[in-house]
Amino acid sequence: MPVKVSVVVPVYNPGPYIEDCIASVLRQSLPRDEYEVIFVDDGSSDETPARLDALAAEHPHIQVIHQEPSGWSGKPRNVGIAASKGEFVMFVDNDDFLGDEALERMYNYGVANEADLVIGKMAGKGRPVPVELFRRNHPRATVENAPLMSSLTPHKMLRRSFLDRIGLRFPEGRRRLEDHVFVAEAYLRASNISVLSDYVCYYHIKREDASNAGFQRFDPVGYFGNLREALDVVERYTEPGAKRDRMFHRWLNNEMTERLRGKRFLNLPDDYRRELFDEIHKVIAERMGPSVFALLAPAQRVVAELAAAGRYEDVLAVAEWEAAVTPSTALERVAWDGGALKLDFTAEYTADGAPKTYPADTAGASGSAEGPAATAAEAISRLERGTAARFGKASVDLVVRERETHAQFFQPVELTRETLPVEGEADRVRLVVRATATVHPATAASGTPLTAGLWDAFVRLTIGGWTREHRLFPVSRDPLPAVPVPGVVGGRRVLPYWTVKNNFALDVDMASKRLGFGEFKPEDFTVAGDRLRAVLPFHVDGDVKASVRLTGPKPAAEVLEVPATLSPAEGGGAVLDAPLPVRSLQEGGWLLALALPADVAEPRFFTLPLVVRNSPAGLKVVKPAAKKSAAAAETDAAPRSRPGAVRKLARRLPLPVRRALVRALGRGRKPARQEGK
């Protein structure tokens, strides 16, 4: 069988952090004879080489190449390309991991669209990843029609014949931005680029020891020397004009002006901050013209102009002013509307905890002013006027993000922009965005249901040159606004709730106690003939299949399951209706359990604190008799064991270290003795 995908993983002393990567490449849905994994060990001095050799001995589709240390990831990736046999090559870092269906989905998408390069949706855990790029699928993306330049990391799938045809390889040696040089050329020379956004393919992870290569402080001289190489690639393959400006804008914005703004700049040591500024000044003055500056938003433009002029003290003053600017959100109402949740909220920026205000008069804010502002105060005034003038382009998004994996999805939003007067300041206004977001649990994950997990709501607010995320807070905290009852929608149990820090979140198929099953009383249920009925505090949009489980008295403890239905009740809630197999119920108490919904692969039953008692007088729902076995009483009486010193120490270890320790202990255990064998 021809190999479809070769996964190339450069490796250098990852320790236990490689375990999630290994597990993910072994879990791929693509058949193992259709992909290979090439680990290129770049002279690791830890136990990783032995771990990988043992892995390769166990799995024929995995190979390991050992080499002397090269200093960075470029050479290991090139060695992996040379050894690859696949139609496509996928690059993965040793401390990241893939979604289970990543290779299969990306390969099929690339083949279907005849792509030379495929970008799969990324999720970042402690690391920034592109957001706008993955708002939707892009079967035929270019740097002009999609925000490709927001994704310059190497974690992509490329056609091997394309790499060979143009001779594209990574720059080698100890250096920075080798991926920018590689990816920029790939973008400009690929016949087609496809972006797959409806499935999280790649998980970009910050290690708990913060030792990822990308988190180490860099030498500004070397870093911006390497950045010039990426600019050289763009100049080699483009003509002066809009396309080149659009690509240069990415580096001017992300790698230069953003490093000179707010707390990010202020938190650097003084001497390093000055050295960084000097190198950025040189690149801007050398390579960035007015047509690139014109693409910047006001907050970035004033900083870029000051940096181009070498005005370090003024850039520092603007950064100190901007450090006080933060987003603010207020959830005013949340309610079920059919099968969806409707969230009404507002968002604006604040300064030092108070609503940020802007000049009411935006005259002269067209952005056509020549040269940098004369002073830092004038630069700030330009920034504020420019932001107010562009308020008609302000936007807001609601993103739901799964707490464990950080997979995130945009939700539909309708917005209005409000310019509000400021009391006592006739020449100042507030800029507030008012929005209604719609979350359909059945389709919220790019057209598919939200998976089981805790989903936090984030607001992404763009006004002027500020685009920042903020958790969704309540409009008031004393008291907190009410949240709607749990819903059974889209084949999921969905519980809206406030976290302990007063952030809005959704619990999907995880909650048990918070669903309130333990609070039901006998009077909530009625038995009429052979029908069990109750009005439950759940929202349903139409009839939902449920199931009732009855567990009979001991010693037989017979188990019977009967189908049930949840239907919308007048005045709210849901009516449970279930037939009772009267003739099959022996006398005594039958424990009640309920599965909501029932038409799923693995229905989850919740035990109710109730029993259906069958007696000569008929059926009745009652509370179970309070009994406690001697063993249970003894357990309750015994003091609780406390975790030992070893367990306490283990809890402090990073998660990958704990996982590796569990695996090692598991391999060392002898199997339990089986009697008679």
C-alpha cells in the first residue's frame, strides 16, 4: 500500500513531554499501512533515544533517525523529508500532538482540492495560534483572499513532489524564524493552498516547564537578521504592490510593533528592551514603506511611526499609557430559544478600571498625516481619534473553548455599535458594542455537536488597533444573573452555569449533581395506571427520547429498562412520560434511574433518590428506606486515609511527568495471579 502521509517529528530532549505526541500518532484514524512516522533525534542526551528505539521496534510504521546535534529544528526536518516515502509530509513538534483524525482529514482535503499545502485547524494551550484563519474552511486560499500570513509555523502538510520540484527545504543551523522563511516561500509558490477549519488537527502546547524553544528569549540582532531573510523571500517572488505590502504588514505588525506595545514591552529588562527597540527601528527604517504603514490600525501605526524615527522614550510612554487599556464584558441575559441559547451582552474597553473614553470630534483622523507625532501625547491623541473614527468597523465575536483541549469555535453574533455620551465631558464619548450570540449545541462545533466537556465563553473584541479576548462576565455579581435550566438538546445534556470566578460556561454531558437529579421528591412523580409521569426542570425543543431503568429488590435485583419521552411542558420544563411494566414488577421497591437522552451510543443513567413501590394497593413513588449495611457503617466510622508523602509529591509534578510515571509503574507491575491457571 503506498504511503499517503509521512509525519516528521524533530526531537531534542523532550523528556516526558513527547508522550502525548507519541500517543497521538499511534491513535490516527488513517490505517497504519497508509502513513509513517519519522522521529529525527537531534542528539538528545536524555532517555528519549532509547524510548523511540523501543517504539520503532514495536511498530513497523515508525522509524527513528539519530544524528549529531544541529542546534535547531531545520536540519532534523530536512533529514525527515529526505527519508520520507509519503505523498504528503506533515511536520509535528515533539511537545505538540495531533487530533485523532488529523492525517486522514487533511490528506483527503488536500487530494480533493489538489493542494500543494494543507493547513489544519490549530488549538493552542498556553500558546497563541491563528484565530481568524480558522473561522471557516478555505479550499483555495491565497495570501490575498485569506489571512494565511497569521500562520507561519511549520505545522502543516505539504505535497512531497512540490517540495522536490521547487527544492524547498528549511534553513539549517542554530537560528530563528527558519519556519517563516520556509512557509513564506511555500505560500508564494504553491499551486493551491487549502485550509481545513472544521476539525482541530493540531494541538500547540506550552510545556509546564516553559522550555519550548519558542519561549526562550532571543538575541535581537540574530532574530531580526533572520527576519530579513523572510522579507528577502517575499521580495524575490513578488513585485512591489499590494501583495508584497500585505505580507510585509504581517511582520511589521506581529514581530515589530506588537513587541513594542503595553505590558509586553514594559515587562522586559531595561537593557534588553532598548536593544530590541534598536533592532526593530533598523528593520522598519530599512524595509517598511508608507504603503505598509497605511495597512496598520491606529494603535499599531503610531508606534511604528515613532519606532521608525528612533523615538525610544516616546514609544515607552505610549506603552505605559496603553498598558492600562483592557477589555470589559457584561452578560445581561441568557435564555433558551428553541434548540439554542441566546446570549445578550455588551463589550467595550476600559482604562484603569473605568470605561475608556474617546474624542467626540474625529476630524483629522483619516490616517493621512505625514510623519510621526511630535510628542507622545500627540501620538496618543492620534490613536484615540483614529480609533473613534474607525468605530464603524468595530467587531465582536463569541468563541466557546473546551477547557481541557482548548479547541475553540466561533458562534454566530448579531451586533450594534453604540456611541454613548460621557457625563460631564461633552467632548468625550464611550464606544460600546452590543451583541446577541446564538449557541446551538447541536451544531456549535463547526456544524457538529459540542463534545463532552466544559466549554468556556470568550468575547473577542476589536476596536481600532485593539483585538483582545476576555471571559464573559455577568452584568452584576451581587446577585448573579439567573442562568436557564439545563437543556437536553442536540443529543447532549447542556448546563449553563457561572464558574467560581463568575465566568459564563457550558457543561456538556459532564455534570451530575448540578443537574439536580438528587433533589427530586416523591410528589414530583405520579403513577396513573401503568404510566409514570413527572415535570422535570429541563429545557427540550420537541420530543426527546429518554429511558427509565428499574432495579428490583434484592437478592434478585432484576433490571428492567423502558423507553420514555421528554416533551415540552406548558409554562416551562419537560414532561417525562414512561410506561411501567406492571406485570413484570414483583412486590417491593424498585430503584429509579433516568437516562437523558437515550438515543446515543452510550446512554448515561442517573440514579434518583426514589423507588417505585409495588404492593397490593398499587404502584406508588416513595423515598427509599434509610438503610446502611454494617460494612458501610464501619467505613463511615473509620478515619479517612490521608495521601502519603509520595502521593503529595507526585501531585506537584507536571502532568506529562505524572503520566510517564504511571506508565512506568504499570510496565513494572506483575499481573495478578489467576486461580486455577
